[in-house]
Amino acid sequence: MKLRNALTLVFISSAGLLAAQTDTFRLDSYKARYERRPAMSLNAQASFRGAYGNYREANNFGSGSARLFWQELRNTNDLISSWFLSGDLQGSFGQPTSLSAQSYNAGYLNMALQRERTHYYRENRFWGWGGALNANGGLISLDNSRSLNLILSPTVFRGWGRIEFAEDALLAYWMLEDLQDAGVISSFTPDDITALARTITDIIGNRTFDFRRRRIYELDQLQNTVREAGLVGQESFPLFAILNDNWAFANRSALPHGKRLAYGLEGTVSPQWGRSNDPFDFSTIFYTYGMGFAEFSSARIHNNRGGGQWTARIGGGYYFARRKFEEQAWQPAREDPFAQASLGYTYRWLPSSRTALNWANELEATSGLPNVLNPFVFSANEKQASWNSTLELNYFISYQWSFRLRAGGNLFYRDLQQRISFNPELFFSTNYFFF
């Protein structure tokens, strides 16, 4: 009898310890490593508005836009690599005001390419390079204006530390938690979470256009992992349904953790051309600057349901800009030293597997650095500061389709004219990912 009571106590203690292990699993212990993780999405919008009456000229306005985005990420022990490519095409037509019947057409094109490679030559020590190329242009028939701006920004850097991501471990935790709630499995351990997260990391980057066969392969791998861990004895419909529900409908919001310090050099070269009906019909601007910078990031996961990230950056350098009109000689150049600093904080909260809430804040101050798109509208040594705050809700219809609601505001200060402005915004969009 005493032996049986002792064995019962041991069993109860073991079960309690097992549950405690599940509850104390730390997402920030997981480090994802994968060869490639591509994604492509399309965001399209269109609108039309009209006004008709017997007391005024008819008024029409319409616009449409399409944004294509593609990225590919790679995260191995020795290399972190990223590609980002996006293109925006916008068009509109109509009358500028209801009091004018003069019609116009406008078109805008924006393209951006970003590339970065970080090489870890020693544990937690890295060097890297990157760059961005932006091109934007516009045509407006109302004043016969046209413009083209190119911006090339290379950078080289080195430093220590690493930002890791744990969203695959969170998805594995959601899957096992739902299986336990449904009675498919009795309990699970941190090792089970890690094993399932590794499977997710391995298969999530296998992108093909044959969605049917890809889904079969992915779910087969997930079920095999659960069986091999000894959590279930055989396949069942509840097992398949819960894994499929989480795989297809749970969000994959980024969940960073770790610390990183980078320092280096970056520069910008920006030629710009524009034409309008102004007295000076055609203008050319050449703008460039070089600077040294240091950037520190620190991210933590809170309660396995979200986390916060701080980013601080300081930099300074020297800029040079000059301009000319038509065939005239170049005007006197503008050149001065400048400095800038920024501090940002982002909090991510994941209340459920289908909802993500992000709150992002950034405070930025500059002294002497003109606007890259128009370096001649600012005076030398001018100081400005801005604060951006954005609250964004992402609701995932499925992994490939999501709704996004964003509310925020921008507070801007410019010391030369003692100007303070506040610009609130409310924005809704939907994104569809092809893969």
C-alpha cells in the first residue's frame, strides 16, 4: 500500500513537472536557420467619384494603383541575406476642383530594390554590405510636368550580436496547445515544441506554384513529426484538421529577440530631373552625402505572446548639392556637415493565432541635412525633429490573405520657421501573398 502511494505521488509530481516544462518553455531559446524563405504579394486599389448637377459642370475623379512586392530571406549560421523588390504603379484622372472643368491625367511609377548580406566570421562577430536603389517618376498633364528621381545608397558595416526570430516556435506551440485542448495529445514538452518548430523552419521556405502538392507534403511532414515524438499513435482526422487550421490560418508575425550593434559607413547619390511650365522649364539636381553611423537594437519576447524592440541610431557626415536650369551654368553648390539621431520602439502583441497588434514609435532629429528629394528647400544648419506613432492591426484570413487596419500620426517640428504640424492618418488595406 505504501509502495503504491509512493508511486502515485511520483506520477503526480512527474505530471506536474511535465506541465511546468510546457509552461516555462522560452520562445527566445529558439534560433531559426533556413536556406531561403521567399514571399510575393500584390496589393491593388481602385476608386471613382463623380458629381453631376444642372447648376455646374460635371466633375469626375478616378484613381487606381497596384503594388507588387517580392522578398527572399536567408538565415544560416554563417550568413544572413535579404532581397527586397517592390514596384508601385499609380494613375488618376479628373478635375482638380469642382469649380474647374479642366481635366487632367497623372501617372506615377515607383520602384525600389534593397540588398543586404551579413557574414558571421566568428561567433557573434560580423561584417556586411548592402545598398538600396530607388527610382520614382511622374507625369501630370495639368501643368505638363514630368520628373525622374534616382537614389543609390550603398553601405558597409561590421559589429557584434544577432537578432533572432522565434515565430516558428510560436506556431509550433499553438499547434500543440490546440491538440492538447482537443484531447488529441495528453501533454507535450519543450523538446516537442522545438522538434515541431524545426520541421516548420525546414518546410516553410519550400515554395512552388503547385499549391496542392505543396500542402500535402507540408502536412505530411508535420504529422510525421508529431508521431515520431510519441505524442500520438496514429493519424486521425482531428490531428489533421488542427495542424491544417494552424498551418493555413495562423499568422507568421515576426517575433525578434537578441541584441545587435552595427557601425559603418553609408552614402547616397541622387541625380534628379524635372520639367514643368515654370519660367525655368527644365532643372537638374545632383545631390550626394557620406556619413558614419552606429546602430544598436535590442529585442525581447514577453510571456511567449509578444515582445518589444528598441532601436537607437546616431550618425553624421557631409553633404553636397548643386542645381542648374536649362542650359545655364550650375548654380553655387550647397555643402555642409550634418548630424542625425533616432530612437524607436516597437511592441508586438499576439493575442491569438490569427491576430497581430503592432505599436511602433520613432523619434528622429536632424541638423543640417536637407531632404533627399529636394535638397534646396531647406537652409543650412536647419534643425528638425519628428515623432511617428502607428498602431496597426493585422487579421489573417489565411496565411496568404490578410486585412490590415492602421491608425497613427506624425508630429513634425522645423526650427527655422518655428513650424509645428500634426498629421493623423487612418488606413485600411488587404494583402494577398501568392506564395
